[in-house]
Amino acid sequence: RTVNNPGALGQFQLGWQGLKNAIGVRGDVSYTQYSENSTYADLGAKPDLWNANLDLKLALPVGTHFFGSSTRFTPYVIGGGSYLHYRNLRMMLDNGTGGFGPQHATIAGSTSDWQNSWGWNVGGGLGWHFGSKEIFIESRAIHFTNDDVFGHAWHVPVAFGVNFY
């Protein structure tokens, strides 16, 4: 199911969660451009996807000082609502007929114009807090619906970054 190859992701986030608080809130906006998959090049330009999420973030009280007393380790779960704005997004036809290539891909919405969808997301991550910075890695499954033959789809970004406090 690789009609969209992994590509580049950039994300900006803003939120609030006290260092020792279990629950926080976060909003983020990210842009993903999938890399070229030559099998589906006839479908046009590389897919672009913008998404915005408004989430609750729950810090799990597990192994807080696993890496010593000067580093605060925080595993967390995150989830909430999502809005997606995309174009040239390839989707696989489940019925096995039509489309392009071995996985019968076609463009979501049958057009290369920008499209919009609402959805929800759930995922988790790991954070290492050092003074006024936190290094994190996280992944979320973002489920969204479209108004064509596909009904629904998933976007699963993996982000690595730094938060500043």
C-alpha cells in the first residue's frame, strides 16, 4: 500500500503543559510533500498535504528519571481533531480495477485541485526535557474522510524535533 512514498515533513506547534502536569493542550500545523513514486508518475505532480490538529496531550508517569535526575523523560499519548488540505494525493482502489500501476492508484477526488477534509488523530511520542528545551519523536495516525469513492484514508507522519519553553 505504497502509492504515496515517504517524504519531507515540517511542523510548527504551540501548546501548554506544565512540566509536572499530566494533561496539556497543543495545536500544530504541518506540511508534508511525499516523494516521487515513478510507478504513479502519470498521475501528476508529487502529493502535497497540509494538516492542522487541535489535541489533548497526556503525559504518562513512566520512567520520568530513567535517564538520570537532570533529564526528564516523558512518554505521552496525543489525540484530537484534524483538518486536512491536500492535492494530488494518490489513493488505492480496493476493488482492484482501474487506476494506475499494480495497486490501482488514482487521485483523491479525481482532480489535482486542492481539497479539504475533516478528521481525527491519535498517536504517541517520547520527550526528553533538558532545561528549557525538549527533544521529541512522535507519530500519529490521522484519519480523514473524502467525498469520493475512497470514503476514508490515513496519513501517518513521524516527526522529530525540538520544543522550546
